[in-house]
Amino acid sequence: MKVHIQIVTGQSMANLLPLLALQPDIIVLLTSSNMTAKQEVLHSLVSKTPQLKDAKIINFTDLPDSNVRRIQDFGLNVSMQLEEQFPNAEFIYDLTGGSKLMAVALAAVFSDTNYSQVYLNTENNLLEFVEPKDKASEQLSELINAKTYLAANGAIWRHALSEKSEWQDKIQQRRALTFKFATLLANNNQPMENLISQLNKAASQATDRQSKLIAPHQHLNHMPKSCYPLMQEFTTQGLIDWQQTDDTSVYFNSADAVNYLNGGWLEEYFYLVACQVGLKDSHCGVKISDSSIRKSDSHNDLDGLCAFNNRLLITECKTAKFGQNEQKDNDIIYKIDSIASHIGGQFCTRLLLSALPVDRITKDNRAVNVTDRAKSVEVQVLVGKDIIALKEHLMFWKTQGKWQST
């Protein structure tokens, strides 16, 4: 019988991953007064996780958060009760959770030969054995999926576009078109940026706030001739009606066409590339809400989401112009940072994928540098012609667990 002892901490993932790696029969949670809510979240997570649902949970509350003697007296009481109740058990003390003071003070208590001591090395995705010293570290396998990751960080998964079979059929049908869109942006950058801006404007005028198609016939200001093949491809795919002889006239054939040409293509591109590199737990158009306010209708939308090897990647896809409104630019970065900080935890990478440049010089010669603002809150940025390198970046993230610096 395996008994796993751990201090409940603010990051549920730090508690959950060692449990999933070692899969004990008994889980002992040591909870200080300010971690009661987190203990309830962890208890719920364990009971809903298939690998742990049969484990028995024992709670010890009122763990002191100061004074070494008091913390150790608490630990001695715990060890006496456990050793009496489970005399032949294998005990594991987990140093990952709690404050350093708690972890170190209790390590001196749970130190007999019948105790192992482990620590979750998050940076390298390793489970380190502090005791016995001669036991090798274990590389963690892929232990959780995207939904469990979000649940561990206080988010409720509502639904995702990518869960719908009709959406999957649709993006596969226009897969070649989506990749052509991104490739042309890389190879024919300025004309494509011009076309994207015009399509965004036309698409926004074609629908109302409920995304209902109300004015399908729109006019562009200028059509770069180098973009004719792409416009013809849009027509062949049934998205629009368009002719070279009247090259600035566009007729949107559906609300779905409007959505695709107004930025949906970039979200589909992210999803397709993620699947292409083997990120099977990838999702698009994810709607989540805060588990602490279940009755509220408030929610957040995630354009792209990947989980791999116990890490998360959250992506915001944008085809709109930056630099027109500084507050709106800041709001986009704030949204990514806020959501990732709340539901991403310490294992989350944040990405802004933008079809158009995010940095520019205004008419009054003022520099707008969104990239620096993003990097100040650890949001990675992949822009314009560089989005063609998304495959390379996602492969690096998959193998290294972090974003490739540029």
C-alpha cells in the first residue's frame, strides 16, 4: 500500500502531477487555514480523475503556516496516526507544495527509512527523489489533458468549435486554401496585408452584431493583381462571388464565409498546424468559464489551445490592424495575460498570432511597440510573414516545453 503525503498549495497542478505519476492508494492532504478552498478543488479533481478515483483521501486541517516547532508537532501527530493506521505501508512525502518553511520543517519529520521524499521539478518535467538519494529522477509522461489542466486551474470547459464534426469536415475541405493563405502572406507580404485589411473591413460591414449576414455585397478599395489567384480560390470554394473584370466587387455567400475571411482562417491555420506536428490535444474556439462563479453567464473565448506533456499553450489569433487604437492594443495583450495568469498556471505559454504587423509608426511619428508590451508580460508574438514558421515553433514547444526565442 502506497501513502502519499502532500501539502495543499495554491497551484493545484503542483499537487496533482506527483499524484498522477505515483498513483498512491491513500492520499493525505495537509491543509493550512488559507488553503481550504484549494483543498476542496483538489479533492474534487482527484475524485474525477480516472487514475486516482479509487484512492482514499485523508484530510488533516489547520496546518500551521509559521513557527517550525508548531509545524513539526503537527507533522508528528500526522505521522503517528498514519503509521498506526497503515503499519505496513510505503510512505511518500511530497515536498512540492506549501511554503518553503512548511516543506523543510515537515521533511525533518517524515524522514524515517520507511519514508520516500519527492519533489516536482517543473522546469524540467521531472519527479526528483530527495530520499532515497540513490533513486534516479523520473521523467514525467503526459499525465493530463487540456480539460483536466483547465479544471486544475479553476476553469470550466463549456464547449469548443473543434468538437463539432461539421466544423472538422469544413476545415479539412478548405485545408489547402488555409495553408495557401498563410503561404501567400509569407511570400507576397505587402499586397496580402492590404487584401486582409480590406477583407476585414468588408466582412465587418456584411454582418450585424449577431453575425447575421445583412449586406453580402461589398466593395473593396483596391485589389492587388498578385492576389487574383487567391480570390479565385475563394470563389471556387464557394465562399464569395468574384470576377477579375470587376475585381473590387465581392459578394459573401454565407455568414460562415464572412467569419472565415474575417480572421477565422488564421484560427483554422493554427489548429491545422498544431495537429500537423502531432499535438493531438489541440482545440479551436474554446469557451470556458470561472468555476468559482458557476451561475454567472460570463465566459472567455480561447481562439487556440494545446496541451502536451503537462503543459498548456493559449493562443489569440488576430487579423485586425494594430496601432489604430492604443487602448484596444493594450486590451488584447491584457486579455491574453489575464486569462493565462488565471487559468494557465505556471506551465502555460501565451501566444499572439497576428496576420498583420503589431508595431508601427503613427502619422505623428510616434512609435507603437506592441511586441515589447507583449513580451513584458511573457506573451510570445508571431506576426505577418513569420506565421509560416508556426510549425517550427510548435514543434520546438512540443519537444522543449517552452517557446523558441527569436
